[in-house]
Amino acid sequence: MTPEALLDLFLLSPVGIVEVDEDGTVEVANLAARRLLTPFTRTGTLDDLFTALSGVAPDLAARVRGFDGPRGVVVDNMELLAPGQQLGVFLSLVKVATGRIVAVATDASGLAAARGAVSRLEQRQRAVEEAVHDYAFYTLDRDGLIDSWSVAAERVHQWAASGIIGQSMTALVAPEQAGEGYLTDTLSLAARNGWCEEEGHRQRQDGTTFWASTVVTALRDASGETVGFSVITRDVSERRKLEEQLRDDASSNTDYLTGVFARRAFFDVAQSEVARARRYGQPLTMLLIDPDHFRELVEQYGEGFGNEWLRAIAWVGRQESRTTDVVGRVGGEAFAVLLPSTELSGGLVLAERIRERMQRHVFGGDYQAVRATLSIGVADVTESITSVDGLLSTAGTAVERARQAGRNLVVGYDD
């Protein structure tokens, strides 16, 4: 390379280059160095590098004096941050010969801005954690070991970060649930589908338990590989107590097992809604939910599993539905959801959410390895479908089509 080319490279380089003596006196500095380093100087000049940067790097001169080698790196990527500004520079000092030091400055403004954004996000997260009292947030590594623990998690589980980080997630699960294969099954399902959820007992440090709803979400790198998991656990003990009380106190309008409308009560409400929809020309849609292979699975796993599955379907249906929607148990294992003021397309969206959520559901106790799916038929009031029986019949036809197509599907009724 010619001397002229080397000079051009020095002058026009986006990297700041400064040559100084051992006392910091600047002998030469390119334009990039002046642009990058001037905001950090006290005087606005670069005549003496060590004095100019003493406000942000007061030990530069001492480091140079303390370096005994004939040549080598004196300072490696020291980070300089301008107070109150999103400006950042990495500064390195290299001794190239006796009495000659080359300072190299590279732009780190993007890093400074990113750190500011991260700091703001951390502040917001802390504010959320302090404001929400019944949610716990924490993360796991890919093996299920806890690697971060929030203030909210400490409050819910009453376990300090120093005592829980590094332990398996199973330390937070009630003993009757944390059986062999629990962690593997839960993390595998979340990794495969993106997330999974379950309801069951969670454990505090003192061994007491509470009823919780837990969502485990896979964390992936840029290539899509699962590198860990985030966990959100909500203490729903009070809700469960209320549901049990309502179930105990309910009249025949409520299904004793699931807490949703019993068949007769559902039909009474549905008939009123159909009449109202026809009177005012409003849309009305019905979902018919049928558990796939219900009888076979009950025969395999027992009546207890069947009851647990029915309660899970009712819970998912209520969770996903609006307060104006009506959820009922209309047959042995069949459920229906009535959606006032909703077109068929809206019913299909809700049905897909329910189907997907059930597919990700993790059962408690001895049923953790069982995966259960739903076939859902969707029908709406039309000129030819004008009654509750008509809605159920056409939604039933759609369910049958879902079965024939392989199950675990949502099908809308189409004439």
C-alpha cells in the first residue's frame, strides 16, 4: 500500500485513531477520533488525551505508567459513556514502541441506547411485579433449572432467589404432582407447541400449597432452538374456593361436576337468545365441543381422569369466552358455547383458541403424560337454522366432519 493510501485510510477511517506519547500529549488524531472523543472531554480539545478524558477515564495515565512491557495492549475496550446522553465509545490503548501509544476509539452508541432501553424495560417489569400480587414470574434453563427469580415469584412462593435459583422447577410443584416424568413432559410439550398450561397445586418454601394456573412458554434463539423457558404462575386459590362454593350452593341450573350451565338451564338461555337474535336480526353462533376418544381414554385411565378432563374443558371454555357467552354441558361429555352477537367467523376464532388451549393442557396427578384433544363444530343462526335444536344439529354435523377429517379440528357448518 502506498504512503498516500495509508494516509487516506488513517484520515477517513470510521475508527478513531490517536497517537500520543507516554504523557498523553496528542501528536496526531484523525477526524473520527475527534468526533468520537470530543463529547467526553472537559475542554472540548484533544491536545492532551489523558487530561481531556480524565472525567470519564481518570486512570489512563496511571495505566500507561504501570505498563512495563516494550509493547502490547495497555487498555482493552474500556467503555466510555457520556453523562445524560446515549453516546458510547470503546477505547483501547496499545503501546507500539517506547514512548509511543496508539489510542483506538470505536462507536458504541448503539450499545448505550440498547442498555438504556433494557434499563427502562427492567424498571417497567419491576413496577408490574410490585403491582401484581398473585402472579409469579421466573425463567428456567433448557433442563428445567431455575435461572432467574422475580420479586413477584418470591412473594407468591415465599422463597428467596438465593435459595431457589439453580433448583429444579419441581421444587415448586406439590409432591403428588411432581412425579416421574413431570418436568420432562411439561418442557417437551412447551418446546414442541411453543407453550403449555396446567392447573394444580404449587408449593411454598414452607411446604404449604396453593392452587395455581401455570403457563410455561418456550424461549428460542435466532435459529428457533429452545434455550430456556419462562413461567408465569397465578395463585387462583380464592377463585377455586369460590367456584367450589358456588358448585356446592348451586341449584339444578348448574352442572355438579364442572360448574357450567346444566343442559336444561343452557337450553332455556339458548332459546331466549335465539328468539332475540331473530327478532332483532342479530347474529348468534354456537360451538359444540366433543372430546376426542373420550370413552377410550376413560377406559384406559379411569373415571377420575374423565372427570378431570370434563372439568378442564369447562375451565378452558370459561377462560376463553366473554362474560356474555354461555357455556353449558349438554350431554355426557359434550359442551356447548353460545355466542350472542357473534358471526360464524368469530365463533371459528374462539373455537380454535379453545381447541389449541386444550391441546396444550397439562393434567395433574397421575395424568400428566396424557394428552387430550377436542373436535369442535361451529354453526350460526340463518334463515334455515332458526332453533336451538337446529343449531345443535348442524354443529353436530360439523363435529362429525371434524372426526372424519382426523379429529383435533375446528369445522364450521356449511350448507
